[in-house]
Amino acid sequence: MAGKSDVDALARMFKALANPNRLRLFMNLLEESKLDLAKGRVHDCFLAKLLGGLDLGAPTVSHHVKELSDAGLIHTQREGKQLICSVDPDGIAKLRAALTH
Amino acid sequence: MAGKSDVDALARMFKALANPNRLRLFMNLLEESKLDLAKGRVHDCFLAKLLGGLDLGAPTVSHHVKELSDAGLIHTQREGKQLICSVDPDGIAKLRAALTH
DNA sequence: CTTATAGTTTCCGAAGTATCGAACTGTAAG
DNA sequence: CTTACAGTTCGATACTTCGGAAACTATAAG
């Protein structure tokens, strides 16, 4: 019967996608993932690449990435100076399951 | 290349699902839809039925329903004293398309 | 050690959101 | 006409979010 914490976790994911700038970051990453998968490579991407025309300051981007990550939609890891991002397939699967029902 | 207004409309849908109470209303409606479809009937539902244990005042529910409706996720129509709600299949399709990419 | 790069943390203000109580509208029934 | 019901609108309040400025950390290069 859809426990409270399940619903809360879902709502948190939806909230992470509820801001247009954050949504665009996420969709840019999805797009990159698709391209990389087509080449048989792991899909990941460093931050600057995700901005794609967005006019946001570094602190703001950092906040947005953290929120996507906390919501369970993306995964991040440091690599030298850069932060590498990848889509979390489990997160997307949960969202899609909720909309299929 | 995902126009700005497309992204904004999508973000608005996600935002409508970003509040736990509103999400629960929507999922209750989805659940009702599923049951009704199984019986070969049109899926619709009046407001009180959607609350399912939620402890919210009438004004709050009214606001939430309006937001789901404005976002394009549900459809409403008056029937006598009651407001009948139904899922908007186009809205859900757009959300799912965005997550499939 | 110094400088440059990439991102983070802290703090803040402006704007937006969630919820409620009270007063209101529209519809149906007595 | 009066009452009851289902939902809406208004106004207020507490809370959250978005974005940036300034100061910070970590890594790499000269």
C-alpha cells in the first residue's frame, strides 16, 4: 500500500527534477549517456560539459548536482580535478515504475 | 534539442509531483484508474475518494488538485456537487518519454 | 612554493510554497 | 426559502528554494 517513506523518496526524486535548470543538467547527462552507450562505453561526463549553455554560477551548479545525487538520480566520483557524473539507472527505474503502476 | 518551453513544461509536471501529499493524491488516482480499467470502465474519481488517509484541509486539497491539473497531469470536470478527476494519459506519456530518452 | 583549475561550503536575501481558518460560491434536497 | 454539502478564494504565517558573493579545499602544473 505504498509506504510513507517510499512516497517520500519518490517525491524527493521528482523534486530534484522540478527545477528547470536542474532538469536540463539531468537531461544533458541522459543525452551524453545515450551517446556513450551507442559507442559501447560507460556513460559519464564531467560537470562543465553538462552546462550546455546554462548560465549558472559554480556554487549553484554544485548545489544542483548534490541535490540530484542525494535524490538518487545520479552518481558522482572525483577524478583528479574533475567531478565525473553518471546517471543512476535504479533511480530512473523507480520513477518509471511509479508512472506505470 | 529540447526547447526551453518544453523543459519548463516538463519541470512543471515534475514539480507537481514533488510534494508528498500531492504525489499521494496522484498515485491514489492512478490506482483507481488501474482498477477501473480492469473492469472496462472509464477511470475517474471524486475528490474525497482520493484522500485515502491523508490528513489535509479542504483548501489545501483544492490547491493541490489545481496544481496537478495546471501541470497537465490530471483532468477535472464538475458533476453535480462533486469534482470528478481523471488521469491525463498525455501528461504521463510525456514524463515517461523524458525518462526514456 | 606559487599559480591555476574545478568544485565546495557558508551565508544571505528575494521569491516561492504548504497549509490553514474564515468567508464565499454553486448545487441539490427538504 | 433554508439547509447541507462539495469545493473555491482570500489572507496570513511558517517554511523552503534558487541563486550568487566570498571564502574555502583539493589537485595538478610550472
